[in-house]
Amino acid sequence: MRITVTSVMVEDQSKALKFYTEVLGFVLKVDVPMGGEHRWLTVVSPDAQEGTQLLLEPLGFAPARVYQKALFDAGIPAASFGVDDCQAEYERLLKHGVVFHTKPTVMGPVTVAMFQDTCGNLIQMAQV
């Protein structure tokens, strides 16, 4: 068994795609209309384009909105992405106007920082 797709919920898929590709540096993998305004929209790491896909999943029903807000309000990241150099990524993302909730912090063998993805989620980046 392996993880092939995981998701983050987003209010606006086009806005999310722009942030996840132009700011974070992911690459568009799949963009398929799903009827109406929603799409099956995934991005992947440029270094692992056949790897795990991140689905930019539309907030299509009220419980999803409640869940997303509860995670955000509690300071819990919706996803965690690995980086080679947390401090360098922090500085790069600051230049793009990314809002951070925590600066790079050493926690044992891991350095982590948490930021907003402009789509209602907190995202953690971690350097192991």
C-alpha cells in the first residue's frame, strides 16, 4: 500500500493553483473538469513528478468548511511538506509575501515553520 493522492481543501481552485505552483514551486499534474465549477486538480513536486499528488480539493460542503476553520484556528497544519533547507525556504517565501505563523524552529532532529497558503490552510514545512 502507498499514498498516491492526498488533499488540502481550498475555497478557490484557481487561486490555490497559482499559489501552489507560482509561489511554492509545485507542478501541475492533472486538471480535469468535474462538472460545474469544480475540477480534479492536482500538483506534484518538480523532483518527483510521478510521486504523490496533492489534490487542491474544493470546499464543496459545509462540514468541510467547519473542519478547515477548526484546524486553522487550533494552529494545526493541513499538510506538511519536506524541504532541504527550512531557513532558505522561509526567506524565499517571505519575499513572495507568504504569511508565516512560526519562524523556522529546531525541534529535536527537525526544523519546522508554518505558513498560510492563502486558501484557508496552515501548511508546515519540515527539514529533517
